[in-house]
Amino acid sequence: RRGGYGIRSSSMTRNPPRVDPVLIAALREDLRTSSFTVAGVLALLGPMAAAALDREQALPAQRVTSGSGEPCATLVRLFTLGDPVDAAEAELALPTLGVEGAVALGLLALEGDGVVARCDLRPYAGDDLDWWVASDLDELATRRPVHQDHVLGIGGASTTLASWTPRPRVARALDVGTGCGVQALHLAQHADEVVVTDLSGRALAYARFNAALDEARWQVRSGSMLEPVAGERFGLVVSNPPFVITPRSGEVPLYEYRDGGAAGDAVVRDLVKGVGSHLEPGGIAHFLGNWEVPRGTTWVDRVGGWLEGTGLDAWVVQREVQDPAEYAETWARDGGHHPGTADFNTMYAAWLDDFATRDVESIGFGVVTLHRPRAEREPFVDLMDVPWPVESPMGPTVLAGLEARCWLAEHDDEAVLDTAWSCAPDVHEERHSLPGAEHPSVIVLRQGGGLRRHLTLSTVTAAYASVCDGDLTARAAAAAISGLLDLDGDAVRAEVVAFVRDAAKDGLLR
């Protein structure tokens, strides 16, 4: 509306916020005192409105915040919902920075007698710290599809990666394709030096702003993927890369945050093949990815082929599988496009055509963890499907799993037999019997945390698990079992070793 708040004009300048240390310090103080934190926003909205907002439904949050005069409610309306706010209300919510300071930073714009947000700014919590992350306004706030140079904020992929990332203390860490810098915030808590890269100058501007707002120190470098760190090595490399498989035909918008400029799954393939030269001995690379599975092959064939010749240990967990139509629907909706519209249908068809040219039957999504061995040895490769819910955060499990797999790769079967193993405290045995049966027909060892794996036991492994308390070596237990059950000793030892290796890698045995 002329002279009123209205919906902001699409011609509004879209410059990222600028870095001014004095003004940013004032903003930080206001965000803290207004309780504009994860806990504060959840307390304000309540579980129903917060859950609806996670589903990109704004109405419940609008109903809660419109009737509240709390500074936190004003900031949610401005920066999360994209609603115009009276300038006087904004002044009360930002008493130290003030509306004038927020406009000078590029956070707000004057519109009539009110103000509107020029970026998304929301609280984020991690490592027992409160942070804030600025990014471009999403389609929930703008009510229209995002721009191709859109800088994504906190999303499902970024929180998944943060949850799964192992966090050893390292001298140097690298965030490849940092975007607005979510992963780098975590890295700064356990790395002496953090380097972030991105090809998007817009994304790097947001990263610099967020580093200043959250009092973090990063080396910010411009360039594609690993190019800005040529010749450098790190103890930990993380990446939420632009892994979305996108048709190159021109019918699909090439959003910078999701498209790496390559056909098919080449972005993830190239990262798998190239990251090893940037890892210190003992260094870890950890990232998300998609992979195509052509008809007549498996995802293990696909990803396993990328790993050949890298010399790296590899642990890849496939979390989800979609057929080409499901994948097309997911990403055609992304960015604010709606099913049934001409644009949506054009993109949908382009994806189906693109997958058909390579005879793609399915697309996998998962978490890739690579590791450079400290000493010369045969690298391990473990590619596993885990479609069920797992513990959160998963980072400690991933780090422990890497350590266990390294130990198993560095020790032969004799060493496994000479070790006294015990079941982890979260492991329980389940026995399933048919009605009236004297003996169980199925015995299962189930893990309560971590990957929440379960192993079906045989007579031998059930007997071994029953005495697996850290006192007997696996060799002594195998000898007792073979004698008790009158079985061949070599066969029992082989079965026990295979069971230990499978159970110990994921923490069922320690």
C-alpha cells in the first residue's frame, strides 16, 4: 500500500549487512537482553507455533507475536516472519542499536512509518552457546521464490551436518562452501584456526557479518570448493557442498547455495577424490552428498568407485533413497515454487529428462566421512545403509566409530582374539520365542544409542555375548564355547572374530 507498510518492493536493494564493529556490538547486546535466543523464542512461541514455523507455516507464530509487546516478539515478526513493524516498536526492541543503527548496518529499511527487515536474522544454539545467524530472507518472509544468488540460512542440511560432525581438537579446520558460516561457528570451538571458502561473494559477506556478530575469527577466502586452499592441509575439513543434482538444460534456476555447476553427482565425486590432499595424517573430512545410482548398479558400486585410489579410510552412511520423481518434486519445490504451476512442471520435467539421459534409477543421500591413516596400511571402506532414526548429536559416535575402525584396521585377527571385550552399557539382548516354545527362535543384540544398530545372534555369538564382560579374552571365550557346544575350534574363533569386528566398529562392543 502507498504510504503504509505493505509488501516490500522487489526493487529493494539486496545488499548483505555490513560489518561495523561498534554497531554490531550494540546489536549483540540488544539481542541478548531481548531474549532473542533459541530458548527465548521457543518460550515465546510455544511448541505448536514453533513446530508450525519449522514446517514453514507462519500463521500460528504470527498469531502469538502480533498480540505481544515483548521485544523478542517484535524481532521474530521482523526477521523471521518478514512482517512490517512500527518504527517505535523496533526502537524498543533494539534500544542500544536503535532503528538508525539497524538501518546503517543494512538490517532494516524504513517504509512509511514502519520498518521492514532486509535480511533474515535468527538465533542458533550449539556447544552450550547462543549464536545469531544472518542470511537472506526466505520465501516464508518474501512470499515469492528466492533469487538465484540467495544465501541460505539455518536449514535441515546444515543442522544435520553439524549434528554428525566429529569434533576432535585440531590445529586447523576448513569449511568448504561455508555459505553464511553455520559450520564454522562450531569449528571455532575446537580448532585453533578456521578457514572458510565460498565462490559466492554474497555468501562471504554474510559469513563475515556472522563472524563479527558471534565474536568468531575465521580466515575468509573466495573461490570454488578447494581451490582457495591449494597446497594446504587441515586436521578437519567439513562441507555442506552444493550437492543437488541439477539439470544443465536451462529450465531449472541455478541457485548458488545448492548447485555446484557440474552435471550429475560430479561435485560430490570430485570432493571425495580431491579432499585427501588437504588432510593431515590422521585428518578427517566430513560432508553431505547425493549420488546417482544407474540402473543395474548399487550405490555401493557408485560411491565405492569414487574411493578407489584415494588412500583414504572411508565410512559412508546412506540415510535416504529417492526415485527420480521424488527427487524432482523435492527440489522443484525448493526456493518457493509450488506444485501445479507452469514453472514447477517445467522444472519437474527437466529433472526427469536429465536423469533419463543417464538411466538413473535412484538417488541416495548420506553422510561421507573420510580419514587419512597416520601410518602406511590398507585403508578400510565401510558403506552402510542406516535409514532409521539415530542418536542426536551423532558427532561423538562418528568420532568413536572412526577410532574403532582404525584400531580394527591396524590389528589382525590374533590381536582381536587376544583382547577382552565387553558389551557397551546401552546394549541389551532381546529374545523372541514362538508361543509355547521352550527356546527362543531369535536372539537380538540391540544398541540404545549411536547408530542404534541391532545384530541377530547365532548360537555361538549369543554364547559369546553372554560372557562378554571384559574379563575373558575373545580367544578364551571361543575356546570355552567350542568345548561346551562340541564345535570345531577354528570355526568358532572365526565366527567370534567376525562378530567382534562388526559389533566393535559401531560401539556395541568395547
